[in-house]
Amino acid sequence: MPPSHYDVIIIGAGMSGLAAAIRLAYFDKTVCVLERHYAAGGLNSFYALGGYQFDVGLHAMTNYVPPGTRGAPLTKIYRQLRLTPEDFGLAPQYQSEVRFPGISLRFNNDFEFFVQEVIEKFPAQKDNFLRLVRHIRDYDELDLDAKPLSGRQVVARFLTDPLLVDMIFCPLMIYGNAEEHDMEFGQFVVMFKSIFCEGLARPREGVRRIITALRRKVRGVGGTVRMKCGVRSLRVEGGRVKAVELDSGETLTAGVIFSSAGYVETMRLCTDCDPEKLTPLEGRMSFIEVIHVLDKPMKALGHDATIIFYNTGKEFHYAVPADLVDPRSGVICCPDNFLFDKPIAKPMIRLTCLASFDRWAALEQPAYVQAKAEWLPRIHQEVLKFVPDFRAHSRFTDFFTPRTIKHWTGHVNGAVYGAPGKLKTGRTHLDNLFICGNDQGFLGIIGAMLSGISMANLHVLKK
Amino acid sequence: MTNDQINQAILQIISVIAPDEDLSHLKSDVALREQLELDSMDFLDIVMELRKRYKVEVPEADYGHLASLDSCVAYLAPKLKDL
């Protein structure tokens, strides 16, 4: 029989939950991570299909800095989790692009290159852009008490060319924005630094390598991870979570509960919650993703960009589409085009576009499968404006939708960046329940790990 | 523990927290923060490691005593004298 009481119970074995578990168990707390799925990773998990291995969310890890770079989030994570750069095995990107009609902004992991690119393409905006960069550099985006500001409004105080504004917002929104149209300025700064000032990288083995490193560490410091172990409810009494009830009927207790399930999702587990009131707080931004396994790498077809963030319309629209998919903008990722020491086993190309959860969820079989078949050529039509025609080289295709994301992660509406309102301190209405992960407010793989670390430090270790 | 042992213990802890730092030229009378890239998360970890390894409690009000190697030793010597 496993024990029934822990110092800390953590809901969800994603990046934030595993990172929190490492911190807490390392400092001698008894910790149990509960995961409903049979695979760890949450929104950054992996799966096998048709004899191939796929990553769920990982195109690239943001925040890459070379080993030993001082003060950077990635360095903090290695330190705080007592890991080394070898544990993650990150290879930097080659070069990426933001492509709009008739114009392109290239970037790599050297920020100066991007600055020069902006100055060259938008010479009239030079001074404005440099002032914006200084403002971003000086902004403390990790201040947990900062009040939310409109990113669009702040950026408009510096940049006067709407095309440049859209070209900067496009990758930052697609890679980490939970709200439609606008983006909170602190979040904008986090994403700007993580993508442009720092950079992109990927382990050759994909996200598995990172999850394996985290799980090995949790085990090594004495933490417990229980898989296929979903939480049915959090029994609330006297302003505290008194007990954690599992799907199996088993009951566990803990002094402190961390939940990475999402804010709305966690509140709905609480026996004192009013589910109706929570609906307006739900996140809605979700995506479809098409992954083609290719018989040769895109580089052999003459395409060496790592990632292309594209937009084909006059303006960039970041909103839940009215239709099933909005293929007018999106991401084209070639996992081969990182600077690996040897090529990855299976060449692929990944295509990502905004999608409507409601529309996909409303489809019954076989209409759901048919909708994928209908949308595939429409997505191809847009992305083939930016990459050589790879279709004859596709050996296997997977197509996942917001419904797939909801099914495997439990996140309402398949919202990959959680709810628009973030709880920076992680505090909830219950004394011993804290939110970590997406809805605490640090996004992406590095953000999620930092979230787990900071919540563990703030609410348990500093006490 | 002797003062020398405490000094070694602190260096050992810093090398675990910040394995990417070179500790061979540390001056014992100069603030650690001036010589190493240590942020508030790292200082919390020095406190946590002291608790984990030696069962010593350092209240938040006393964090200032951990500024340099010398001040660490002076502050910790009475707490660790029986170890």
C-alpha cells in the first residue's frame, strides 16, 4: 500500500508539477505527483502512432542560452533543479523567420542579428525599435505583483508602423498568448526575451529527453509519481482542502496541494465550487497541428529554416476562428533544422494553425475525420507559399485538433496557454491550494518549470 | 565544526547550487554577490542546504549575515559548534 498522507500532493506530471516535485523532495518534503494519463509531460508530452514517435507541443524550446550564461532563466532552472546542460541535451536552432506578404524578418539565437534585421527592413522605425528594446530589457516581468497592461497599447507608444507591430506580435502570440487580439505586456516581455533575446533549441530526442531527465531526478530525490491516477475531487472544509479523492475511490491527504490542471479545471475539482461562475474565465486559444513524417529532410528539398511564423493576410488576427481552422497564419516547424551533432531519426514537418474547439467538438464521427481530410489541402495551400512542396515525400500524416488536446490533457477547450487571467502568486481562495503551470502565468517549457520552482519556493520552502 | 570546516561546508554548498561558477579565487572578506552570479533564489538555496545538511535554521531576518564567506563563518560558528 502506498502511503496516504504527504507533505505536498501535486496534480499533474507536466513540466511545472515535476519541477515543483524535484524542489520539494530534494529538501526532504514527502511529495506525490498524481497524473491521470499514462505518459508524463502534460501539454508537452509525446506519443507513438503508426510506428513513429511524435512530440505533442514541442516545436522548439524557447529561452535557449549557451551553457554557463549568467542570470538567464535556463541557467536558473539547471541550478534550482540540480541538473546540468547534458541532462537536456539542447541543440540551438539554425535560423527562423517571421514571414508576412512581401516581407520577412529573420532571427537566430543572436539578438543583434534580429535588431539589424528590423533596422534594415524598417529603417524609419530604427530609433523607436531601439527604445522599445531598452524598455523591454528594463522591465521586470517576473514581478509577481505587477498589474496587467495592454501589450498593444504599450508597444504602440514606441512603434508607429502597424506592420512591424504585427510582425513582432505574431510569433509571441502564437507561442504563448492565452487571450484574443491583445497580449498582457508582462507576458509580451516574457515571450520577447525568450524567443528574440534568448532563442530556440531542441533536444535531438525531442521532449522525451527533458521529461526523462525530470522524472529521473524526481525519483533520485525521493519523490513519488503515480501514473494513471486521476483526481476526481478536492474535498473542501473550513477554507482548506481536507482530502484528495482519486478516480479509483482512494483518498489521500496532504498539508499543501499544488495543481497544474489549470485554474478553472482545479476549481471544478473543489467540492465548494460553483461551476457556472467559472465558464467566463475559461481559456479559448487552441490549435490544430499537422505532422508529416517525410522520406527526406526539408533541407534536402532546399529549405533550411527552423521555424517560420507566417501570416498571409493584410493584418495579423489572433482570435478563435469562426471556422474550424484559420489557416491564414500559423507556424511551420522543421525539427531537422536544429544544429544537431547527427541527423534526427525521422525527418518531419509540423504545421500549426489557430482552431476552434467548439467547432471541432461539435463534429460526430465520421464528420470529424472528414473535416480533417477537407482542411488538410487548405492548410497546405497556405504553407506552400513559404516552403518547397513536400507532399510527395510524406510517408505518414497525423492531424490533431483542440479536441485531441482536451482529451489527453484535460485542459478545457484544449486551451494550450490556459486562461487569460493569470494568478501570478498562485494563491487560490483555499489556504493550502496553489496553482502552478500555465495559469500561474509562466508559459512554455522553461516557463512551466520556473513556475513549479517559484511556487515550491514561495509557498512551501520559504515557510 | 571548526571555522575552517564551516568555510569548506559553505564552499561545498555553493558548488552544488552553482556548479558553473569558479570558486577557486573567492575572497573571503568580499560579498559573495560581488564575486559570483548569485540571485535571491540561490541565497534561499544556501539557507535550505544548511537546513538539509546541518539542521541549522537561518531566519529571513538573518540572511544579511550570509553576505561573505567570513560573515557566514562568524554567524554560523556558534550554531555549528557542537557538530
